Amino acid sequence: MKTSTDESSRLLAVVVQQQLAQVGIALDLRSYEFATFYADISHGTFQIAPSRWIGGNEAPDIFRYSFATASFPPHGANRGYYANSEIDRLLEDAAANADRTQQQTDYVRVQEILARDMPTINLWYLDTVLVHSRRLQDLHLSPSGNYDFLRDATLHDSKN
């Protein structure tokens, strides 16, 4: 398992290593400074690696970027080189179709196939939490975890 030297990433790798050892699977851990780690991940040069998504859940097109055959690096984030012709067909159909009901049908099927094939294993999804003073107002957090909410935020004088 390739990981960065980031403390939380290394601890995650150790937990995965220990859990796999309990079922008889030996996992070799290799930590790299972040630039090397990220370059390797971006090019698909790994067997197992942790990754975090920030954003990406606003639109189902993230499936194309992450799982379409045409999205092998450097053309997308299909870093595990997952290939499934049915996924490709469904994603093309959903992108070309203006009918939301048909798009939903396609994306539901994509999720079913991905749940069966498991090209990635989702361990958790981070909650977006914001701590701020009362001076900062008009905040509307996005479930994506990005910082777009700051565009509409306002700072009020503490005297009011």
C-alpha cells in the first residue's frame, strides 16, 4: 500500500494492514513524501493507495471522471484503470440524454455495477463542519466540502 508521509494517511495504512493481517493477507506499507505519492497516484502507479475526494458529489458526472475507460490517467482520475464497457455505455447515454428520468436510471445502474465490482472501497465520508463567530453570516455549506460558501458570506461589525 502506497501512502504519503502524512500522519493520518500513515495511521490509516497501519489500520488497513492490521485488519488484512487478521484474515491472512500481508500488506507491505510504503510511505512517500506527498509530491512523489501524488504523482504516482495521479499516474496510476500503485497497487493500493488511499485517496480523498473534496467535492465531486454535486453532479453524477464524477462517475465518468473516476470510472470511464476514457478517463485513464492522464485524461481523468480512473487511477485504478477500471474498465467496464457497460459503465462506459451508461455514462455516455446519461451525458447525451436530456431526460432526467433516463439519466437517473443510467446513474442508478452505474452505482449498482460499481457496488458489485468494487473498483474502490469507500471507507468513510467526511462531514463538513464550520466553526465561526456570529460576525460571519450568510453561510450555506455545500455537502461537497469545498469553500464556495465563502462567496456569499458576509462579515458584520461586532457592534451590531
